[in-house]
Amino acid sequence: MSSKSHPPPISEVWLCEMPFITIIASSVETYKRECCGLLIGYRSWSNWDKKRRAIIEHAYQFQMSERTRNSVTVPEQEDRCKDIIYKLSMFEPLGYFHSHPENDPSPSKKDIQSMNVNEIELIVSIKKKGRTVPWKTDWSNKMLSGVLGDHRFDLSAYTLTKKNQLDVKKIPLLCPFALGIGSKYFDTQAKIPE
């Protein structure tokens, strides 16, 4: 693929169980500093509803990123990680995730400037929990939200449609696994084994 060609635009993001767990755990581990990592999966096309979807099968947290309360840097070793992903699996890097501790899951100007066309930027807002609310998809705000442990999480996905115009589009984020958290069949009160 030439450096000027871009994959087709994504209209929906599906987040599988394991990357969801990685992203949430990474956000909690680094809280009150930002975390960041790679989103790994594949793009699919549906002839039925004419949507291009990103299916996120894995997430990898960068261990060597520099973190502060309001920023995180992708480490120089990022290209090595991407190269290994292509060599080890049938998946591809689809974009990045990072957290916004005590802030909204909206991209900052710096976030937008670092985005690549048609890649995904998944932002996780992590705050101290207020009241306990079930996990849900907010279709009007294209956001996935809920409480787990002592924290409230709001997740949103974005894509950059045109680099020279910094045109950012919020895209629906779906995670069926997250919607089961808190149900009578999902025991979130399990004790850690001794």
C-alpha cells in the first residue's frame, strides 16, 4: 500500500471481550495518568447493511510510553510492535486507545493532530464512581458507559477522515461483552482467590 492510500472509512467499531478487559485494566493501572496502546484486529464489509466495521480482537498497552495527567506519548518502539503484529498474526493495527483520567472521552487538539486518516482512536474516560450504573450503549452520543469497581468509564471511538482538514468523526462503539457486566449472570463481586 502506498503512503498516500488509506483504508476505507470505518462506520462502526466492535470491541471484543479481551481488548475491552485490556483497555479497562490499563486505564485503572495508570489512573491518574494516561495510558495508551494499539488496537489490533481487522476491517470487514457487510453487503447487507453496506457498513465497514473495525473488529478489535486484541489490545496491547505500550509499556514504554511517558505518561502524565494530561498526555501520553507513543514510544519510538511503536513500529517494531506493529511489524511483529503483522508477522505473528492475521490481524493488523487498526489504531490506538488512550485514557483521559477525570476528563471527557473527547479528543484534544493534540490527539487530533496525532491521528492518522481512517485509523481508530478509542478514548476512555475514567473517573471515581458516583452512583452505580449498568453498562450501556448510548446511541445518541455514540458512547459505551458503565461502572466497574470504584470507577466509572465512558468509551468513545473516533476516526480522522481528512488529514489536511483535521476532520474528526465520532463513530459508534459496540461491545456486547460489556453490556453483560452487572447482570445476574455476570458475577462482578467474585472474591480474589487467596
